[in-house]
Amino acid sequence: MKTYFIDGNNLMGKLPSMKNRMKTDKTGVREELAVKLDRVFLSTNNKVVLFLDGFQSDIIKTNKIRIIYSDSKPADIVIKNEIDISKNPRNIVVVSSDNEVYNYGKKCSCGAMKAEDFITKFFRAAEEKEETERIQSLERQKDEFKKIFGIE
């Protein structure tokens, strides 16, 4: 079982749909990211810790995601501190395109993944899976309609 330490602001900055809204709807974007992560990791036995800069404003409800707010410190420092106090850093995967955080994770024997790679591996794969499921569902519906209307 792996624990993903995700630099939330960094990840949001790599997703164009979220990056554009970060200044105007910070709470909404944070919630959208948490829900998206929750969906991706819900059926896995991995843990996810989402680190966000600043203070908590609204409670974001998730099933699988633990959210840590950095309060007055940068989230990068909080991530490094959590790595330092971890009992087994080899089970941690640090997700950030911030070179300082990324390299610190690697130096401490954590796995490390750039935010762009995380998006490709997890979000794109989840979107492709959903699309495949939708196509299969439509094919089944099409077959049912053909039977009902005696076509083929």
C-alpha cells in the first residue's frame, strides 16, 4: 500500500480547467480536486494526503482523501515535515512538479512523480475508463433497441 502525498496547489496549477479558476473560486477548485482524487483512489488500497496552501475555509467531505492545510506556512514545508516524521518513507509517493519538493522526496527514499505524470497516469486513465464504460453502455442500449424494434 502506497500513500500519495499530493502538492494540491501544484497539481491544480497543472490542470487548465482548475488553474484558470483558482483565484476566483479557490474553495470550489479545491473541492473539485478532492472529489476527483477521491473517485480515482476509491477502489484502491492506497492512501492519499492532499496538502493545500493556506487555511481551511469550508469542510470538504471525501471518503478516501485526508486533507492537510498548511495554515501560515507554505505547503512545501508541511509536506517535507510529514516525510520527515514518516515511519516508512519508502511507502510514500510525493506528487509535485516543484523541484524542491520532488527532489526532497527522492532524497528521503520516497517515490516521486511529477504532477503532469500523475495527471496522465491517474486522471487520463480514469477518464478513458469512464468513456469506455459509457460506450459499452450505449452499445448495450443500441442492441436492446434493435431487439425491441425487430431490427437485425
